[in-house]
Amino acid sequence: MAVFAAMIQNPVSHGCHLPVGVCMQVCGTWRVSAKLIRREGEWSGKQILPASVIDDIRRGGDLAKFTYEGIPGYSYRSMWWVPHDEFGAIEAQGIHGQGLYIAPGAEMVIVLFASHPLHLCI
């Protein structure tokens, strides 16, 4: 699995800065990674990721400081969208329409693969 993160400036959206994380995996690997996060870092009785890292992401950002038109009730933290819902969900969104939804309270993981030719900010 290859992973890197960066911050780019998007010239199309009035120069807004976009966090960019690239994690190249096949669909089955995304599913396994998402299940690991859903289980708070535990896999087959072993703690693979510290639960504190996942808890920190799920806490989300400061809702008072985060106002993004079109997605009320959401915040953003550590490259994850946080809906602050009853399922304790977190979401990731790819620039070409990919999506990852992890809802521990519903015991659910959804992986969406896509390849829209235009990126989201256009």
C-alpha cells in the first residue's frame, strides 16, 4: 500500500487549499482497512492501530469554527469528514468521486470506487 499526503492550491476554486491524501489500494484492501478503523484498530484479537488515534479522528473538528455550506453538521479532521451522527461515522472522499463511509454504530463499511473525469472542485 502506498500512502502520501500533501496540501495543494486549487486554482479553479478561487485558490482554496485542498488537503490531498493518496492511498492506492484495491477495493478489497480498502474494505479491510475500513473494517480495521471500524473496529477501533483491533484485528483478530490484536490492537494494530492505537484506539486513541481513531477516537481523535471521530471527535472531528470544532463545529463552531467549521461552516461549510452544503454539509451542515459536518467537521473535518485529519483528512476525514465527520458527520457527528448517531453511528459515530467518519467519511473519506476522493477527488474523482471515490468514497469511504465507516459507521461503527451500524457495523457498516461502504467503499465506493469511481473515476469521474473532472475533480470535485470544478
